[in-house]
Amino acid sequence: MSDAAARPRTHVIVLPGGGYARLADHEGEPVADWLRSLGLEASVLRYPVTTRHPGPLHAVRSRVGELRADGVRRLGILGFSAGGHLAGHAAVSGLVDAAVLGYPVVSMQLPTHAGSREQLIGRRAWPWVRRATSIDRLVTMGAPPMFIWHTAADEPVPVEHSYRLGRALAAHGVPHALHVYPHGRHGLGLVDGVAGGSEAGIARHWTRDCAEWLRELGWID
């Protein structure tokens, strides 16, 4: 039996960004197509936006239940920006087996990204609510492996978000990779064909780095 045939059924849920106010198309189906090119099953979840927490997380939980019931044994999640926040929340909630986060919103305690925070928990959310929806505050030793990438030039969602998550994962002994590329604006997606992508420099290699990480996990050949 080949390794591919022996590998348990694997699926990755893609969560586009958009500040919890919309869903960015370039972070959806093109990304799912890239994952399929690696030999993975993938689907885009159009989770509810302009919806208070925990509405988006409930949507992910429902999709996870559908896929598990359909025979998926290994389940990954990939999200960008606000979708990265949601993917991270799903990961630390024990819903998936691995997570890929692109320029994620991590902390609801930082001043940015205000738009995501206000859409998800409101402009005047209590401090305990902001803490309870900050992914770095929710990490435990049971969190799944994570691949995180960001750019140092990101202004809407500063790289401090990913640093906070990386420190939390390291403190709890969770396997992870954290790539911070020097150039590239927020919202790069796959980089190719996106405005500002030509100035992204080595950030365009994030897909290569992610594929190597997935290969090391044994998820692809």
C-alpha cells in the first residue's frame, strides 16, 4: 500500500479574512485550490460576519462536525487576518489537528486591529471579554501544531500579534513554526496577483515554507 493510500483522510478548512465585516475572496478559493494542488482536500467556510462572538466559532464547530461525521480523520484549518483569529480560536478550542495562520489577529487586548475587535465583541467590551477572546491567552499544552506567518511591514495588524502567539506556544511546549518576512503589506493571501504583492519580497515564499511544514507533519508527500 502506498503512503498516500495509507494516510488517513485529511481536510483543511480555509477561513478568509476581512475584519469580521466581510470575506476577502482572494483569501478563499484560490487558497483552497493551492491546498488541493498539494494533494489535500480543502474547502472554504463562509463563516458569518458582522456577528458577535461566539457566532463565527459556532459556524466552524458545525463544519468540523460535518467533516468528522463524513470520515475526515485529520482536520486542519487555515485562516488569514480575522480569519486567522478564528482559525486560532478553533485550534486552541481543540477542534482541529493543525492550524496555519497568515498575518493573524491574535490579541483583542492590543489597540489594533480595532475593526475586528469591534465587529466580534463590540467597541466597549469588558476587559475579561477581550482577554477571553485573545488567542495567546487561550493556549494550553494541548494546542495543535501551528504554522504562523506575518510581515514586519504589516501596519493594520502589527507583527506583535504573531509574536504574542509564538511566545505563548513556546511557553506551553506546542510545536510551531513562526515566519516573519521583512516586506509586504497586510492582506497578501497567496501574494501572486495581489496589489502590493510585487513588493512582498521573500514573503512570496510562505507557501513553499508552509508546504515543507505540512510535509514534515506527514500530511503531504
